[in-house]
Amino acid sequence: MTPLQQANKQTAEYIIKNLEKRNMQGFYCENKAEALAKALDIIEKGSKINWGGTMTVDEIGLSEAIKNGDYKLFDRSLAKTPEEVRDVALQAFDADYFLMSTNAITYEGELVNIDGMGNRVAALIYGPKNVLVIAGMNKVTSDIDSAIKRVHEKACPPNAIRVGAQTPCSKTGICHDCLGGTICCQTVITRFSRIKDRIKVILVGEELGY
């Protein structure tokens, strides 16, 4: 194990203890392959699955495994009209598992997410029986202020480019705290889960997502 891998593991263990204090369950995996295996171990076969916009779920191979596995998937990417997109998003609230990453996670175990449509953070807050959050250690920050700064500076510009949003940050790569056409509509800080272990967090010792 390299010094960086050891440091990531130690940091993750610290965060997982703090997640437990917040009624959330945490796991640490060294790499994408381990994270995929852990996620598939957690998700029961036959489960109803929905997910928010997430590069991380794609990067570890989980989206492909779900599509090819024994699960009932509500896939927003297959929707052909705005009405169908809305219907699939609403089906998240009756899902057994909602899959997502987090824009940032603090040392103290707080999840920080900034959303445009709001469907992702809405499902995180309420509805699905379980929420499975998968995040690379690049998402870790020291506190909430640095987490929000990380989202604006590191996550929002590439996400705006990815979804084709005509925001100032999609043209400059820098946050302009914009309003018109913004993808930064909702800022949600999850500091505690009312239902114990409903939110499960897999931390991965690699750089994943934005």
C-alpha cells in the first residue's frame, strides 16, 4: 500500500465513524472494482432502482451491471419527452435503491450537494427506501464551507459542460455565481439521517466524477 493509499484509508475510516454518528452507514473500497462488488453486494436482486445524474456510478461499472442484472430499473436516459423525464424522476420516490454520488463530503460526515432540477437531492432527502452514495476520495473536504467551494469550483463547470448548460462557467471553467440559466438551484447539506442506515456511503480510494 502506498502512502497515499494508506492516507486515503485512514481518512475514510475517520469519515465512516462520523457517518455512523449521523445515522448513515459507511464503507471504504480501495478501487473501482472493489466498489462495484460492494455495491452489488448491498443491492438485493429484484430491487427497483433509480439514479440521479452521476458520472461515478458509470465509472465504476455499476450502471452497466444494473442494466444487465436482475433489477427493475427506471432509467431517465431512455425518456423521450419532458413528461417522460418527469415521470421517471418521480418513480425514484418508490425505489428500493436510489443511486448517486455526492458533490462533496466533509471529514465530519456531512454530505453537500448542489442541484439544478432538484430531483437528485429530493430523492436523497425523502422517498427511496435506500440511498446508495458512491464517492471518490477526491470529493472529501475539511468542512461545509470548503465543500460548497469545491462544488462551485470543481464540480459545476464540468457538469454544466456535460449537460450542455449555457452558463458562464461552461464557457470559462470558473464559477460566476450566476442566476440566469444556472444549474446551481438547490444547495442541500445532509447532516443526519432520520432513518438509520437508509443512506449508505461507499468511499473509493480513487478519483471519481467531478
